[in-house]
Amino acid sequence: MPTQTFRSRQYAAIGGLAALVAIAAATTAFGVRAVDHAAMKCRHANETLVAHVKLATSAEIFLSEVRRATEPGNRRNEARERELHEAVRSDILTARKAIALEFGSTRDRNDEPLEFDRLNDIERALENIASRHFAAASANSAREIRGQKELLRRDLDDPTLSRLFDDAVADERREVDEAEIEMGRVSTLAQAIAVGVALATPIFAAAMLIYFQRVFLGSLRRLAVGATALARGDFDHEIPVMPAREFDEVRLGFSRIGAEFKANRAALQSAHDRLESEVAHRTSALAAAKQKLEESDRARRNFFADISHELRTPLTVIRGEAEIALRGGEKPAKHYQDSLERIAEQARHTNRLIDDLLFVARADSGAPRLDMRSVAICALMSEVIKNFRPIAAEKSIAIDWKCALNDTVVLGDRGRLRQALAVIVDNAVRYSFRG
């Protein structure tokens, strides 16, 4: 199962977006600070350049005034000279402050001694010219005045001061150009970073949106496919592992439902098979019972047919004996007695047939009864044949029989045995040809 939940991934994405926004804010602040620093450095370089240009201008004016005063025939304007000298001093102080500010805004202080040394050289040269000029003005002798002026002209004609000013202005212009280039580069870099972060933020947000959309919709799509498979009875369908724990728990729930449905279906199928087997068994039992009932019914019909035949036989004998006794004239008493005995015997036989019906009824109820005794089979057969002789005589049939074992005795129900023998003799008489 995945260890990360969908909510934790949301929190991670929100945290990543917040971190990206923080990075954007930090880079923007850094870019603004870098641009401000570059702009301040450029401004200080410009201020230093302006201070040097102003110093060079005021120095040039002061030196021009000094040259004019040293030329023969020109009158000095000491107040203006001192005013210009103070202006030069003020510009030197301004230039020194500008250099200090410029190098205070940068970490590279390698050129700081050179800048200050050059400014000090300029200051010494100007102060030397000013001191010589003011010393010549206060000299007492003409010789001393000429000496000071000669030294002053030599100092004014010395190109060192002019070269110092040119180098200072050129260096400051170079530093201004470098500062402007650096400011442009820093500004471009800051803009590039800002644009990159500005582009990265929506791209990251869009990527997170697409990712979560794919995770969410993909998980829902897989669950929908799994639910459809369960709905159509495909309980063996396996839903792939979900990327988020919540969806994977739902997947496991679907898997458990599918397993339970499968087990229930197997149980239902097993119950159905058992029921079909039971139905088949019961159907077979019913068919067997039906066959048994049909056989029983057929046996019953045969039995009633036999009973009808059995009842007809003694009745036929009784009727035959009665008709013979009544036919013709007077007969001996012995003849009537024999006929009545046979009639009585057939009446008893009829009574036994009725007992047979009761026997069958009791057999159906599960309680048959047999009167088991020792029976002389030959004597019993003689009685049966004696009863059927009158019937056979009417059809001109003679019954002749011999008993090989006169003393044979069997264990059985005399009435049932007599009934069986009577059926045999009756069939023999009934189906034998006349004469």
C-alpha cells in the first residue's frame, strides 16, 4: 500500500509552491538589493567624477587667475584669488568625501590608496602654487619677487598637475562606465531571475494541477473500471495499486467485496449443486416410488383379477353342484349329501378368499398374518380335484392324477395352498379342449 496519502501530497505540493514563492520573493529582494547597490555604486562613481571635474574646473580657473597675475602689467585681485583658492580647497574636500563614499559602497578597495594619493598629489601641487603665489605677493624685495615668480611659472608650466587631473577624470569616467555596465548586468540578471521565477511558479502550479488531476481522475477511472467489472460478475478483476493511500483503501475495499461476492457465489453454486443433486435424488426416488406404485397398482389389478377368478371358481362349483342336484329326477340321498358337502366346501373356500382380501389389506398396512400348520399336500390336492370334477364333467374332461408321495407333509397356510392349487386346476379345466 502507498505510504503517502492524497492529502499529504497536496500539502507537499502547497509547501513546494510556497517554497517557490519564497524563493521568488528572496530572489526578487536580492535582485532589488543588487540593483540598488549597483545604482548606488554608479551614483557614487558619478558623484566622484563630478567632484573631480568640478575640482579640475575650479583649479583651472584658479591657475588661470594666477597666470594672469604673474604677467607683467596686470594687477592682482587678491580677494578673488583667495576666493578661488578656497573654492579649490572646498572641491578637494568634496572629492575626498566622494572617493570615501565610492569605496565605501564597494568591497574592492584595491584602488582606494591610489585615488587618495593622486588627490593628495593634486592638493600638494595646488597648495604649492598657491603658497608661492601668495609668498611672491608679500615679498619685500624685487629680487625675491622675481625668484618666486620664476618658481611659480615653472610650477604652472609643469605638466604633472594637468596629467594628474586627466588621469583622475579618465579613471573616474572608466569607473562610471564599469558601474553602469555592472548595474545593467545586475538589472538584466535580476530581471531574468524575476522572469524565470515568474514563469516557474505558474508552470510548477500547472504541473502540480496536472499531476493531481491525473492521480485523482486516473484513480477514479480505475475504480470505475473495477466497479463495472464487479457489476458484470467479474470478481477476479484486479484493480491496480493506487498512487494515493485513500484511493488504495477504496481499491482494497472493492477487492474485499469481490472476494466476498466470489465466495458467496461459490457458496450459492455449491448450494445450487446440492439442491439439484437433492432434486435429482428426490426425483429418482419419486420415479422409483411412482414405478413401485405403478407395479403395486398393477399387482393390485392382477390381484383383483385373480380374486375375481378365484371367487368365480367356487361360485361356479357351487352352481354346478346345485344344477346337477336339481337336474333330472330323484337321486339317492348320498348324491345330495356329496353335492351339499362340495357346496359347503366351496362356501368355505369363498370365505377363505374373503380372508385373503383381508390378508392383502393387512399386508398393505404392514401386518399380514399366515396360519402356518403341517399340511398333507396329497390329501389337499385330492380335495381340490374332487371339487373340480363336476365342472370338468360338464366339459367332458376327465381329471386324472397320482400322488407319488402320499405321506408328504409341508409347513404352510392350508387355505393359501388350497387357493394356489385351485387356481392351477381351474386353469387346467378352463383352458383344456372339450372331450
